[in-house]
Amino acid sequence: MVWAAFIATVWGATPAYVSARRKLDLIENDRAPAGAVYSFSKAEIEAWAAVEIPEVVPDGFREARVELGSDQATGRALIDFNRLRHAKGAAKNWFLDKLLEGERPVSVSVEVHSAGGMCTVSLRRLEVSKVAANGAVLDFLIKNFFLSLFPDAKINEPFRMQHRVDRIAIRPLAVYVTIDRTRPHAAPGPKGTFGTLRKGK
């Protein structure tokens, strides 16, 4: 598409990002046709992450990657938890600063099931520096980092999806988003990907 190539050249965005953003704009502005199915490839997801995650996490988070499977996905990134905390305005804490010092490879594996506008995201594994986090450490990371960046997210419990999304299917080649065929266009909802990605306070 000529217009996509033009935008990519002018703004420095990749064609994959332009393609992903075009489809997300249709969904988030409630202009997606009833029953439409949108696919997001691995390249599109990673291109979106490279452009938009830094707007929410300006420091301490880089090189986001994703691996797709059947109803499951694994996200990987290099995270400096101290820089992430301080960028969000957290006060310095000697114990936490020492505990979380340095950039670390982090991976999060989730399983996703959805139907009828409801979705459940189950956390399967979270690794920091290739060591599985569990118990109190896992609870700390979810509460202080994941939920602070994604305040609307629900872990291990069903939630209703926004923007007339009926279901999300993860497959090895792409993520497929299906729009409810029974619900007409509605007023635009909150900004952000399906209303979940927000800037931290």
C-alpha cells in the first residue's frame, strides 16, 4: 500500500507497525465491521511493541519479543526493574535497589482462552534471568510491575473484553481477533490496546 509506505518513511515506523496500528485503530475506535476477523502476525506484534511500549515504559524496558503457540504466548524482554521503578516515580529503597539491580532477561508465558466477549489469561511461567519466579517473588513482580503498567488486566480470572471483541485466538503464525457479529458499532471506548495499556501514575 502506497500510503503505508509513505507513513513508514516519514515517521520512521515499519510497514509491520503501520499495518498493526491500522487494524488496532479500527477496533479501538469501534469502526470494525461486525463479524470481522483481524490477524496480527509476530512481526506486527513486535513492531507495535517497539513503538508503543516505550510510550508507557520510557526507561528500563527494551528488546521485546514474542513467541506464539496454540492458545498460548511467551513474551521476552530485557528489563531493568530499578530504572522502571524510578521512571514511575518510586522513591529510592536501598534493599529493593540492591535486590533488583541491573538489567535482566525476563520471560512471561501465558495461556489465553476466550469466547462470547469474555477472556481468561492464565499465567503459566515467569522467569527472571532464566530462573522461575514463584511464591512471594512472583506476587511482588505481578503487583508492582505488571499490574502497575496494565491496571485493567486480570490474571487467572475471566474479564469482559472491550470494543465488541468476541474472541482472541492465539495460533503459531498469528493472533486472530474476531469482532462480535451481533453487536453494531458503538461509541469509541478508552484509548489503548483494547482499553488495557495505560501509562502508569
